Amino acid sequence: MPYDFHYILVAEDDEDDQRLFTKQFAEAAPGASVKFFKDGNEVLTFLDKCPGYQLPKVLLLDYKMPIVNGNQVLKAIQFNPRYSAIRKFVWSTSGNPNHVQECLAYGAERYFKKPNSIAELNEIISCISQAYLAPKA
């Protein structure tokens, strides 16, 4: 079956960050759909049960989530070819270099420090929307 589902899956437990991301992402990628999950365990359960043709195009994980964090999600899906076409990103309030390196080692394309302004958010959204619109090389 063809890859016909076009959405971004965002694991983010902060509702203000969810609203802000949705608003800015809708402007950058009109018509795109966003699905939110509040923790990494929910993400892993969803991905496991999701038919392959319904997997998201992009995965954005908050590093600091309850139960299972963003790094742990990446680690859990890293070697499963089922998830290889998904573009993966992490964002966090922490810029800890160890966190950054771990996430990149587990398959994240980029690690963003959460923005302090709309301009910074728009830079992140631009990168993610480009990944959303382009297939993984």
C-alpha cells in the first residue's frame, strides 16, 4: 500500500508548546496534520500498532518527557527498518551536549534548544517543515 498519510507526530507534554507549535507549523505547511502525544511510552505504543503505510513523515520529540523521554524513544526505534523513512528531530529546554550527542547517535537529524522567541521558533519550524515536505534521502 502506498505511503499516503502525511502528518507529523509530536511528543510534547507542555500544552502551551503544543499550541504554539501547531499555530506556527500550520503557517509553514498548510494542510499538514499534527498528532500530539504527551509521553514517549504513548509514542512507542502508537508506532508499534500503526500500519506501515500510516506512519508519520516526521517525528518531533521533547527530550524531557515523563515516563519515556525523547532519547529513549529514539533508542527503541533506532534499528527497526520500519521507522527508517521517518525524519526524526528532538527539542528540549536543555542544551546539554551529552543529550545532544546521544540523540544524534540514536538517529535524530537535529537537536533544537526550545526557542525563546517566535523568530527562533520559526527557524525550527522551517527546518521541520522542509523535512516534512521532502522525502528522507
